[in-house]
Amino acid sequence: MGIGRPSQHRILAVVRHPVGGVRTHILYTYPILLQAGFHFTFVVPEYEYHDTFCSEVRAWEGTEVVRVPHRDRNHEKPRFWSTVRKLLKRRQFSLIHSHGVQAAVPTVFANLGVGLPHVMTSQDVFCRVDLHGIAGRLKLAALARILQQLDILIAVSEDTRCDHLQHLPELKKGRCQVKVIHNGIDLQQYSSSQKTALSDLRDRLTLDKHVPLLGFLGRYMPQKGFLVLADALTTLVRR
């Protein structure tokens, strides 16, 4: 979609987990759209640990945050479908942008009969441990049928795109286009403080300034690649 005469454009952003890479992705990319004249309505679960994200985006001009209540006492099932459906009936939006499969699925159903353009960004891959047997195959088949209703599925890497098409081959047959848009990171904010931060870390660890530092930053999940790093460190120690 082109960015022409965007002053009246509002994006409905549905975010199931506004933490980690999803939060970083939004904080890096949405300000660009904000400068182009777009405004945002964020739909976020009503968890206390999401308060930081909500306060960050509320500072943007014309941005609003809608907190999603829960369906059970354990606070495990936010009412995404009903919340998004009400917003679509009461407000005018130019586009829906779902972040992740768990946000996209209820939003697809909420958008039925409305027909608003719907884009989903996926930053994850499918875990094979959850996809065994007939139940796993049926789950993937149903998911493919649902995601076929999207207009565009944005994968943040070629690996993510290939993983989605491998597990959901039906996406190739529907109207949904699967595109790759790599995550961008603004390095300017790190350039001035990086050397100081590394020096402080070496001091705390009582390491010489010439000792190389290797680290992992992310959730401890296989698809994040930390097992590869652990194997590499083992190899380095042996050498």
C-alpha cells in the first residue's frame, strides 16, 4: 500500500506479546510511519508487565491503547476477538497489522464481513515438538486456511519465510502473499555508548581489555539459536 495523503490514516495494531523482538520491531519501525502522518490504535492484553510498552507508545501523537480483558481467572485467554470486532464496527481504520500468529488468528475472524486489509508480521518459526501426529497436522491445516485470509504475511527473514511455507504450504495457493522485510536496527543509539558499556562489563568481570566477549541475548528457545552458540563455545574451549 502506498503512503499517499496519509493524514487521516489509522492503523489497528493487534499485539499478543508486546515484549522482546516484537516490542523492538514496533519501536523501530512505527515511528517512521508516525512521521509520515499515520496514527495507531494498539490492542494489547491487560497484563501489568505490558505497562512499559503501553506507556512508550502512548507518548506518540494520536496514539491510543486498548487493553484486552481476560476470559478466565488465570488470565490466560485475552478477549481479542470481541475487542477487535467492536473496534472495527465503531472506528474507521486503513489497515490491520497483527504481530504474530496468536494475534492474527482471532483478528482474522473479527475481520470477517468487514474486509479491511490485514497484514501480519511473523518473527518466529514453528516448533516441531508441537506438531507431532495427526493432531499437529490438523492444527497446521486449520491454521493455513485461516492465514490464507490475510493479504500479506511479512516474514522478518528468509529462514522465517521458508519455515512458514514448509509447514503451511497451502499459503502458496491462497491470496495471501508471503514477503520478506528484514528487521532494521538503528545503530546510532549504540555507537557512542558501546565502548563504555564493554569496558564497564570487563571491569565487573575483572577481565583484561583484550579478552573477547561473546554473548547471547534473547529467549532461551531452540529457534533463537543459543544451542548453536553453546556448541560453538564448547568447541572454542577444547581448542
